[in-house]
Amino acid sequence: LWAITPRPLTFEENIKARVDDYETLFDENGNERDLNLRTRLFNTYLDSCTGIAYKAKTTKFKIVTECSELINIASNFNEHYLPIDYGSINGIELDSSQGIYNQLLTPKQILEHPAWNEFIKDKSLLKTYIDLFFKLKPGDGKMRFWVNKETKKNELRALYVNGIDSDSYANGNYDLYYSASFLRVTQKAPTALSREKF
């Protein structure tokens, strides 16, 4: 189901892992998997190697799906963010003044949201995830997209997806020195899915 990868998963791959794990009804021995097991990946936040770069003193930011700066970050790094030359960052640029950010969203708003659509290129996956999450946690608004605005300096941070208790919001304001929770994936699923915290 999943190929072994030497890097942390991207934001989109984390979303796919949640959907795939939920939709796996039986384990490799043919035993039925209960709902608690199928929703285990929704019970924690999942960090990614997807970067979000902020342009200082503006509302503009860039999306870097597989961010080499994050993948190769030093193990002893202890700052809030990585300083960057924004102009040299190769990624899709968006503007948080042109959309609904840092607020809870309806399913329709999520499906049409510029950032959710850029971070999850597979539109079928995004629709499936929205339907699934609102099924697991009914309500009017979920899945806000949290970004920084008008930062003092150019910043590079990692994007993570939160758990069900925090409405599965996408967070681009996470301090890089803080604890991390990565999903490690091997070639067997679902039993090979595991989380590692650092």
C-alpha cells in the first residue's frame, strides 16, 4: 500500500494515511478492525515535511510540498522557525488576505479553500477526508487553516494536521523546536502504521 520513504510524510500523505487506515476494515489475518483502531490516526496531530514560507510584513506565503530545508534540519535545531530568503523559495504562492483563514470552515468552504486545495492536490481525497471528518465529528465548522500574517521576518515553518479534538485544523504556525509527532510507514498496512514522537 505504501512504499518505504526515507523522509517524513507530506501533509497530503498524512491525510491519505488517515483515510486509508479508516477504510481498512480487516487486518492482514482477516479479523475485523473496530472503530477505535480505524480512527487511531485521528487522535493525534501529525507533523509533515511540507513547508510553509512566510514573506515578511505581508500576508503572502508559499507552499513547499517536500521541503528539503525541513527534511535536512539539524537534530539540535532549537529556534521557532528557519530564516529564509523568501524569493529563493520555490513554491506556489498564496495570499491569506484572499480567503478565509484562521476561522472554522464549512465543508463547502474547505472544498473551495485555496490553501486546502494546494496542499491536497488530489481533490477526490480532499472530498473524502472532509466527508469522513464531519461524519466522525459532526458540526457546522471544522478544519480551519491557520497561518501567520505579516511576520517581522521571512519565516519557514512546517505544516501539520491536528487531531479530532482540535477539529483537524491545518497549522502553519508551529514552532520547529517543539515536540514532533511523525507517522512512520512501511510496506505493510495497516499493522505497519506507527507513530513516533520526538
